[in-house]
Amino acid sequence: MKQLIRKTIEEFTASYAHSSDTGWEKPLVAFASANDPLFAKLKELASPTHELPQGFLSEARTVITYFLPFADQVIENNKKGRFSSQTWGEAYIETNKLIADLNRYLQEKLIHQGYQAVFVPATHNFDEKTLLSDWSHRSAAYIAGLGTFGLNHMLITERGCCGRIGSLVTDLELPPTLRYKRELCLYKNDGSCGECAKKCFNEALTENNLDKHKCYEMCLANADRLNSLESIADVCGKCLVEVPCSTAIPARENKTG
Ligand code: SF4
Ligand code: SF4
């Protein structure tokens, strides 16, 4: 069943790419037990109102998570300048649509097989004052073993951090994916790199902290500039592109000798 879900996500994404200007690389998929104790810890670590999987589905057994990596041209396009490129903004909107459609498709497939499934929208599910969300797709994906958090607060996966994450809660029981046993971020691993912090134009990200309000200020400035797009693109992403973890797990320097 895990293979079937993985294949469904891969095929749906590949066919979606045909009717979209945004391209995506092959998605990554990982599964968490809905009873993983880390979900309860998110109330302390992420937000006091963070939901448990059972808050969406009382019989929840598994959280399906996936990462949709942006194609190279999307990443390439966001490298220059202080503000996000039009392509980056479009990719954000298109990927949110893909996540919504993919979640609905997966939900129908699971219901057809006799299971229940519930999903949370990919974005704009946060409090605009506190900037806290009641369901962090990124944290769910971390618990499921898709990757580990970088200094830039993004999830570093096998295909880097340039892309978007979706998740779905179901009562189908599936064995969880193993989590990484080490930090994938170079800074968190041995204090090296820090390239993402150097990329931040609004001094939101430093080696010590992410000022979410300053970050959101930059995202809103981009949304204003990208106002010809069909919906709000409150994005930035400068700390994701042209860094060692953009599209792959960053390589550690060989420190022998
Ligand atoms: S750029 Fe370097 S320090 Fe920043 S998240 Fe990636 S690996 Fe970590
Ligand atoms: S998204 Fe932009 S503003 Fe926010 S931390 Fe990254 S570079 Fe800075």
C-alpha cells in the first residue's frame, strides 16, 4: 500500500506538470505513525494550539507526508536580486493548487478503498498576528522522516529544501518511515556553512535566530510586487536558493588529515 501511495503521488505530480508552467522533480514520500509522541510535543515546540492528527480524524493511524521539489529553472530564477522572481511566486501558487488537487485525489482513492482521510490546506492556515499555525506540514514531515530542519527553518530532504510539503491524515495503518539519525544541516551538524543566513536581505535570519515577523514583512513586500498573479504570493525563498542544501543533502567537508 505504501508503494501504491508513493506511485500515485509521483504519477499525479508528473501529469500535473504537463498543464502547468511550473515543473517539479520526483516527489519524496514518508509516513508517520499518528501516535508518534513527537506530535504531542509540537504543542511545546511549535504552537500551544498545534493539533494532533486525532484532532482531524479521531481514528487517525498514519500521517502521509510528501515533498514536491521545484524544478531547476524555478530555483535558478529566484537567485538574483532582493525580491522574489515572478517564476518563484507562480511556482508557489501552482504548487499550492497541486497540493490541494493531489490531496483530494488521494482522499478519494483512500475512501474508495474503505479508509478515511483528512487534509489541511498547504498554506494560509496560520494566525497572522502570531504567525503560528495549528498544523505544521513541515513538522509532520520531519516526524515522518522526510528530512531534518536547517538553520533556515526549512526541511532539508534528500532533494534539498526548494519545494513544498503536503500532508494527509488517514485511518489506514502503515509502518512509519525511519527518521534520519543525524542533522543534515551543516551548521547544526558542526557549526559550518551558515550560507542561508548570509542570503537574507531583511536581517530576519541570523545564525542565532529567525525573526518570523521580519521574514513575513519581506514576504508581504514580495506579495505586493507580485500582485499581477492570480492569488497572494507571500513568498521570499532567498535563503533556500544557491545554498548547499538547495537541491540535495549538503555534503560535509572531509576533515581528515
Ligand atoms: S545553507 Fe547551510 S546552514 Fe543553511 S540550512 Fe543549508 S546547510 Fe544549513
Ligand atoms: S524567507 Fe527571505 S526574509 Fe525569510 S528568512 Fe529567508 S531570506 Fe530571510
